[in-house]
Amino acid sequence: MEFLQETSRSSNRPLARHAAWFLEELKFADPVAEFRGFIRSLNYELETGALLLSRTVAPALDAGACCTELDRIAKRCAELISEPASAREKCRVINRVLFHEWGFHGNVEHYTDPLNSFLDQVLIRRTGIPLSLSIVYLLVAQRLGLALEPVGLPGHFIVGSFEESPPFFVDPFDKGVFLDPDEIFTLLRANHISPKETDLAPTPVREVLCRNCRNLANHYTTVGDTEHARLFASFVEEFESTYERHARP
């Protein structure tokens, strides 16, 4: 069981999927314990973490189906990309496929619905909040060999490309609109936030997943589900305490 649990957290997606399948078939799975184990492992891989997070509330989740859907989206993007293509040109193709062909969009009407934050539900319903849509965008780009980074702004979440100079940014919540640093600073000031250059820096996967848990704790509180709110708040504490323990010199 320990071997399978460790393998299910591997960055090797096919191996992780097979291990998760055996855990489920053998009834060894404890999704909450698995996610806590993932947090403590310090081996933070975005796709694995997002799927393990979803399984904490949906133990029967078919991780393979989620990965297959991401593969399908990436395959369609690859069909439309004419190499050599710049990062910006590839992002334009991802925008076309995600937001026009697949119909992904920001859930403005029901922003605090907790389902907006789970990768499997975002793929099924094709709607989410800035962070979860950014995760989908990043996982599709990863399959295309496109190096994008998560960027956690104060009060918002976007995706950044740092291969070109100057870097450019994409807002998946706004159907992939391109932003430059000045436009982002203007957006932050409009929300009464004093921008800093460090706001544009890539966000570590650990903080992406921790912020996802923080969002869920807040959104479950909003809908009156205190049990799940406490669960995700405990995950935030686990991320923070694990980081503090290992960040000490």
C-alpha cells in the first residue's frame, strides 16, 4: 500500500494513474490521507496535486479521464500550431481551442461555488475561477512543450510567459486576453491594490495548490459547509507548517 501511495504521487503521470487505479481497486485509498502525504512529500507536481485535491471530495474520481481530456485538448492545439511558432502564437491557438472550441469560461454568476476549484469539475463543466482555469491552461501548455508559469496576483490569477523579453501574460478568466505588465498594474490599481514588480513573479506549485485550498475553505464557508471549510483550512495549515519546517536553515 505504501509503495502504491508513493507511486500515485509520482511526477510520472502514467505510473501515477496506474498506482491510483490499483489503490482504488484494492480499497486502500484514503484520499484525505493521500493528499496530506502529498503535501508532506515536498514533491509538488501541479497535475498530480490538482487531481489528488479533487479526490478529497470525490474519491471515485477517474483521474485517467481527466488526463485524457487534457490530452485531447492539447492534441487539437497541436493540430493548429504551425512550427516554428512563438510562445505568443501558441497561446493564441490555446485560446482558440479552450475558449472558443471547448467553451471554457469564467463562472461570473456563481463565483463562490466550490466546484469551480476542482480540476475534474472544471473539465466537465468547462467553467471555473481564475486559478482553476489557469491550471487547465498550464496543463495544456505543458503537453505542448510550452513553458508557461502560474502567476498569483493579489486577488487574481493569471499565466505568464517569461521566455520572451519583455514577458507577456494571459488571463484565462477573461478568455485568454493578453496583458503586459503596465496593464496588469492598471488592473491592480483599479482594485485598490498598490502593485509591486514582485507581483509578476512566477508562483511556486506549492503556493498554487495552497491558494486553491484557501479558496475552497473560503467558498465552503460562504455556502455554509463548515465541515469541508475546516478540511481545506487544515490543508492550508499543513502546507504552511510543512514549508516552515523545511525552510529553516
